[in-house]
Amino acid sequence: MGHTYRTTTKTPEGTQQLAEAIGSLLQAGDVVTLEGGLGAGKTTFTKGLARGLGVTRTVNSPTFTIVKEYEGRLPLYHLDVYRLEDSEEDIGFDEYLEGDGVAIVEWAQYIEPFLPENRLDITITYHGEEERIIQFLPHGDHFDRICKELDI
């Protein structure tokens, strides 16, 4: 388990800029998990990440589907697996988690057995109206390098 990195963003735009920087450093097959309460900024973060991957389509939360795909420099797979709690169903996660794109997974604890060992776990928490504390826990050297490059 790597070192935990932590930073604070002051505005939603700041959160997006940070996520965009991360998106620009990601490679095919990378998996990012995203935790945070309702309204903490997971979709805001994902929008920035998508921008960093060159996605031009509007990103919104995959509330009624489990996976949304976006085309960019690399495909972005946005998974919201909340409704898979207590489900033993394998909906073909390998295709997204070991594929040719980047997967960002919300509520990742529900599919823990399917997650790769090397990944970047991100937690967003409220800190006042606009401020967010964002914690990064990299698993693997590649993600550790990304956190170091972000200088957080």
C-alpha cells in the first residue's frame, strides 16, 4: 500500500482542473476508484478527468445505467456500481477494468473482488460550501508517479 496524498480544492473548477491533470497522465487499462458522499463532487471530478482524456461529450452520472462510455484520447468507462450491492453478478467487468481505456468506478467497494491490484483510489470529502478535500491512495508505482507528478 502506497503513501496517501491529500490536497484541497477551493472550487468545483479547481476540482475539475486537478482531475484534468490526472486524466492527461492516465494510460490504457488504468482504473480509478472514486468515493464520496452524495453531492461531494464525484461527477465534477469525472468531468475534469474526461477532459484530460480528450473527451468532448458532456459527462453526467450513470445513474440509470451501470456503465457509460465516452470516446477520447482513450475510451473512458464511467461505472456506477451502486445497484450491484449484494449482487454476485459479473457484468463483464474485465472488458472495462482490463480494457483499452480508462475506467473510473464509483461505489467500488461493491465490486472489490473484480478490481485490479494496481489502481488509484480517490476519496472526496466536503470541507465547507465549495472546498473539497481530495485524498489519493495509489496502488502501484505508476499511480504513485502520477501523484508525485501532480505535486500534491
